[in-house]
Amino acid sequence: MLFNRASRNLFNGAFRRFKSTSSAGGEASGEAAQASVFAASAVATTFATYMTADFLSNFLQHPTQKMDYGYFNQFIGRPVDQNWWGTRTQHIVGVAGCLAITDHTSQHFFGKYLGRPLCFAKSPATFVAHTFLFIFGGVAMYCAGDAALNPQHEGHREQELKSGLYSTYIGTCTAWFEPYVAPALGTVAGSAIAGSWAGSALLPATLAYTTVKGVGWYDWGNSGLNDHEMKLNGLTKEE
């Protein structure tokens, strides 16, 4: 999943300035602080992008179904069952946070390996490898946290973890196309649209979320709904 180009440039520029600083004392501390601020800003932008992408992907996977957003259901006229655990809101926030961390961490290490910032145009194979690794790592991190902390999994946490990791692997394998979305969009809609936040970050992430969740967890239509969503949509859970 590609994050905002402007944030990436800010982060890389700040990191290079920090690395090239030769002075000591207050100047070095100031550069380090500035780099930290830019890095935090880039991660925050990525986090917001992924949350938005996850939310939008629900409309592609479940175009006619009502989703369970937990605490926020009350603001859209839907009853609240659980405020957080097991809801779409937990998934939106949790997965986005994990992916933002693994995305930037992976880009940093691949950049060190290449000796320059990771770029799909210059290193397509490496970028595809990065895409698989950071998506798998981020979603696996979320699954591990959910299995360990979610009270709904009490008594079968190990089984939940194994199931989540297996689904993560299956789903991640379908996201290989993600780096190609923006270039393909550019040939159809032009470089301005493809290079925008919506074209280079939000659209690829939304499509990747859709395939990872849809294929990995068979989360399409009336499938993949939690118990409360089944009730919201007037469906009966099959035994």
C-alpha cells in the first residue's frame, strides 16, 4: 500500500538531513527532533489513509449490507452491541495502526539495503516484496493482538491466532497488484490524478484491503459478517 507521496518526501528529506548532520550538541539534537516530527507526521498520514481505505473497502465487499461500527452505530441509527471488540471500528483502527508501522519500517530497511529510498519505478521486484512483507507483517501483528486481547476469544485464543495467520497469508498473496494501481491509473486518467493522494495512496490501499479481507476471510456480501451484523441485516446464522 502506497502512502502519501508528499509525506514520503518529507520523511526521506528529513532523514537524509539528519544522517548528513556533522555538527554536535544542540544542532544535532535539533535535527534529530525535526526528523522525528517528520517521521511521526508521515506515519500519521499513512495511518489515516489506511483507516479510510478500510472503511471504503467495506462498501465494495458489502455494498447492500449494514456494518457494525460498534460505538459509532448510535450516530447512524443502528443499535450498539459491543462498543469496540469484534466491530468494524476495531478492525479499521487496529489494522491501520499495525500497517502504518510495518510499512514505514519495511521501507526504511529496504532503503538501507538499496542505498536509496525504495521506489517502485526503479526497483519493482523489491517493491513488490516490500508490499507482501509489510502487509503480511502488519495484518499478522493485528491478528496476534486481537487473539491475545479480545475477550470474545477467551478459551480459544491459540486457535484464533492460527486461523488469523492462515487467512492473513492467503489474503496477502492477492495484494501483489497494489503497486501497479497508480501506474495503471496514470495511463487512463493522467499523471496528475495518479500522483494525487487519492490515486497513489487511497485507491491502491482500498483495493488491497478489499482483496486481502475478501479472499483471506471470505468477507463478501452476506459472508464474513459478525453476529450483530447478521441481526442488523435480518439474517440467520447457520449452525
